[in-house]
Amino acid sequence: MNRSENVIDVHGLQKRFGDKTVVDGLSLQLREGEIHGFLGPNGSGKTTSIRMLCGLLTPDGGSGRCLGHDVLRESAAIKREVGYMTQRFSLWDDLSIEENLHFVGRMFGVVGRRQRVERALEGLGLGGRRRQLAGTLSGGWKQRLALASCLMHEPRLLLLDEPTAGVDPKARRDFWEEIHRLSAAGITVLVSTHYMDEAERCHRLSYLAYGRLLATGRGAEIVAAQGLSTWAVSGDGVERLSEALRQLPAVEQVASFGTQLHVSGRDATRLQAELARFVAAHGLRMDAARPSLEDVFMHLMQGARDPLER
Amino acid sequence: MTRISLSRWLGILIKEFIQLRRDRLTFGMIVGIPILQLVLFGFAINSDPKHLPTAVVIAEPGPAARAFVAAMQNSGYFDVLGRVSEDQAARALARGEVQFVVSFPPDFQRDLVRGRPVAIAVEADATDPQATGGAVAVLNHLGAELFAPDLPGRRLAAMAPVELRVLRRYNPEGITAYNIVPGLLGVILTLTMVLMTGLAMTRERERGTFENLMATPATPFEVITGKLVPYVLIGLVQVTLVLIAARWIFHVPMLGSIALLYGVVLIFIVANLVLGITFSSIARNQLQAMQMTFFFFLPSMLLSGFMFPFRGMPEWAQAVGSLLPLTHFLVLVRGILLKASGTVLLWPSIWPILLFTCVVLAVGLRTFRRTLD
């Protein structure tokens, strides 16, 4: 594949705050129209990475291009073509919906601003509430307004930092429908999230922990690459036995899913043998399960070392 | 009703202390403000100002004039800067560089010896009545004592009485409002301009909208100047209101050019706005911006010559005061309104404000970073 086709193509990006390395050697390639999920625990460097990609932060090391512009030197050009949605609602609470859109339109020098604002209001279904102050909107509406404002200047790349945090399931579903429509129209989307159902809606995923990229690829590829086998253990009193299960040598991870425990390990044969003995001893049952993305991510995170806890 | 719990109450107390200790600026204020006030009120401020700069105009120096000048110096109220020409003296008085000009007539010594009536002219810059009152009283007393004709054994004993003609320039009736109301222009502008711009940027930061602003292609120049201009207009409206009140309520004389006044007001507004923006790029939140404004405002009020005579303060306090734009603005606004001074005459008070603006702007642009890192 030709490198220039990638909308984002960065190598070894690094960012330090003081003596703490927040992002360490991030390499990322995004193809046009791709929806790329950015996952990882809090403090893993997702927000910092996104800020470096949209020209808000200058990387301390590494190189690469975003929309064909150098991430180290051409941040102004990148800003003009990227739509960035911040983690926290960052439009102006004391401006009305309409005024916010006009302001953002002016900032980006949008041609035909009036029509763009009208179209955005129409798309939001907020035409009748255009004079309402943005601060008085509910979480879901704020999120939709923020997305609409990101799209005012028709960016080719959307960087969305946990856009659905604190938004109800219906609004989340609508939001993702919109993301897929945009993707179909050729807009590339990098979206960070903590929700596994959202991760599964992405074309490809990257998993970050402690500032390092631990895995990247399609969801199924990432799951397969870890070579994890997982069993669902269920039965009376199974909740109380998770600690005992963890003590088994082949068990690397135990996670509760409702009344079941997902028990995972890489050594499939030994895991099955040990579990069979355990299940028989405690009068439980075990069923083969497909390791989920979440199982895999938990496993990845356990394997990664926190540089601060060395 | 819930009973009062000591441990709960202690919990709140301890939390409050911990937070107070973390908030360095508040902690600094708790300690700094009393110390600052003590130093300023205790040492810097003097409501009976002494050591007032005085210029002497003598055409032909003689023992009588020398004795009078020496007596003035010895009284402690006057610091005689030396002999100057009439023109120089007039300029120095208009610029506020000297508080008094003492002029001896050309034939002072001869006329005195021959017993002809003589007069010493004393011009006082009375824009601030507080600054001259004590010294003028001493002057009258000095003249009476030194040239008293009826005291035996005095070499200088004059045959005829020596008249001291004290001329209170610029504010002959000693009306305090003539001094205070123009001064208020500067005080109001200092407080509102620094505070409002200080809050303008920190508000964006606190609400998180700053990140959104920075993600747009807007340059720091566009952001800063775009944020300043509305406040320039607000400042001009404030000035106009105070001037209207000064003219029609307090009947303050307006002898100089109003256009020039608005010119220096503009320079002063910009100086304060630049300081406010710099505060806001240093401060982490709105509270800190307010605290910084207060730290700046307090010495501005007390050391600029607004509340207390500038020349009455010790030299170190005058040196600190000279760094503040308000000090120079007060000279400018009083000079234009009460003394009808022009640009050339006022230049020595204009450039320090411009210099202040440049220095603060350089600091501000360094701290204001386009990216968030």
C-alpha cells in the first residue's frame, strides 16, 4: 500500500511532560474512510496522542504526516482540515446554539457560513431552539452540537476524544449511525472510547497502555493474535470462587460477567485440564467461550508494565 | 435533628487547612497582604510630606538669598535641587518634577541692604493640596524669622519687610476634587482593565473552551487582540463617564487638549490590558487572576500619588512607584487637565508607560503558548 494514501501516518511519536513520558513511540496508520477505535485505560496517552495529531501539542520525538502535513511543523495546516471534538464539552455555554456555530464557522473561515449553519441546525433538528444557550442543553444534545460544530468546516479527518462519555444508549446509537454515514462519505474517523460495544463498531482498533501501543488491527485479528482461550464457568456460589480460580497456575485472568466467570489463559490444554478438575470439585459447569475484546484488552494491560511501578 | 459531631467538624477543618496549604497564591496573600500594607502605610506613606523637590531661580546670588535657601533646606521640607533658569523652572513645575520654584528678584541683595521693600516669589504646584500645605506654612514662618527687622544682632536684619509671595499654581483654592477626580480616571481604569482581561482568558481555560479555541486555526495574535479590543472600548466609555462627571458635577478645570487626554488614556488602557492578559496566561484559574490583580492594584493605589503625595514618600517608595503606569498616568492627566501641558512637556511621563507595556507584552507572549504544552 502506498504510504501517501494514509490519512494519518505517524511513526514513533513521543511526548513528555516534565520527566514523565506520556506517549512513547506511537506509530499509527489510518486509511481514508476508516473508523479507527482508540482504546486503553485512563492515563494511557489517548488524549495526548489525539492532541498531537491535531496540532495542539508538538511531539517531542517521532515524525509523520497527518492529511499530508508534517505533524511537527505544519500544525496550522492540520488544524484547518481536522475536526477535533474534545473530551469535555468545550463550546461556549453562554453563547446560543446558533452563535456557537457561527463562531466556529468564522474561526475556520467557512465559505457560505449562513447556509452551513442553517444546514447544521436542520441536521440537528435544533432549528426551533437555535437561540437556546448551549450551556442549558442536555448531555446528548451537547454532544450532537459539538459534532455538528466539528463538521462546520467539512474536515477530512475527525478526531473524537471519548465523544459518548456520559451519553444515554439511544443517543450513543444515533451518534454511531452518524459516524458510519460520515465514514461512508469518505471522512476518516479516529475515536477514543472505553465502551467495548463501540470498539466493535470500529473498522480497526489500537490499544494503548502506559503510553505505548500494545496492539493494532481488526478486532478479530487482535483477539486471535493473543492466542487466549477462555471458558465460561458458572454454577452455585461461583462468585465466591474467583479468588480460588485465580490461584490455578494456568489461569491468567478471571472476570465476572453476570453470574458467570470468564477464565482465560494462553496455555489452552493446561487451562482446560485444571479447570475441569476445579469444576468437578466444586460442582460447577464450564463452557467454551470466545474470548471477547475486553478479555483480550485486560490481558494486554496486565502484560504491560507500568513504567512508574518498576 | 442530627447531633453535632466533633470528628465530622474536625474533618472539615482539616480538609480546609490542607486545601489552603495547596493553594500557594492564597497562602501568599494571607502573608503578603498584611506585610505589604504594613510597609506601605508604615514607611512609605506620609501625610505631611517633607523633602519636596524645589528649584531656585536667582539672578545674582548673594548672602541673603543663600541664607534663605539654606534655611529652607534645613527645615527638612525642601530639597533644593539647585539653581535653574526661569524657563527650566517653569518646565520642571509643569512636569511635576519639582513641587516648588523659589524666585529671587534680580536686585534682591542690593535692595535688601538698602532697605527697599523686596519680595520672594514662591510658586507651588498645588494640584495636590495635601502635598504643599505643610511646606507653605513652614515657608511663611521661615521668612518671618530670618528677615525679622526688630531682632537685634542679625546680619540680615532688613530695614524693610521682606514679602513672601506664595502662588499656588494650578489649583489656587486647594480643592481636593480637582486632584482626586482626574486621579480616579486612572484608578478605575487600572482596576477594571486588568481584572476584566485577567478573567477573560482564565475563564476560557477554566471552562475548557480554550482547547476548542486552540484547535481552530486562530493565531495568538488574533486571539489576544480580538479579546482586547472590546475592553478598550469599555475603558473609553468609562473615561467619558468620569470626564462628564468631572466637568459638570465637580467642575474640574479642563485646560488642556481633550484629544491629547484621550490619546494618553488609550496608551494607559493598553498598558493595563496587556498586564491583564499576561496575568491571565500565568494564572491557572479566575481566582488566581483576581488575586494577582489585587496584588498589583494595592501598590498602584498607594504608591502612585493617588491617595498620598508622591513626593512625600521615601526614595525607595518613589522608585517602586515609578515602575507603575498609574504614577505616570496621574502626572499626565493632571498635567493636561489642570496645567494645560502639551505632548512635548509630558513626554517624560509617556515613555515609561510605553516601556512598561513592551516589557509586560514580551513576558505575556512568552507565557501565552499557542499549543497546550
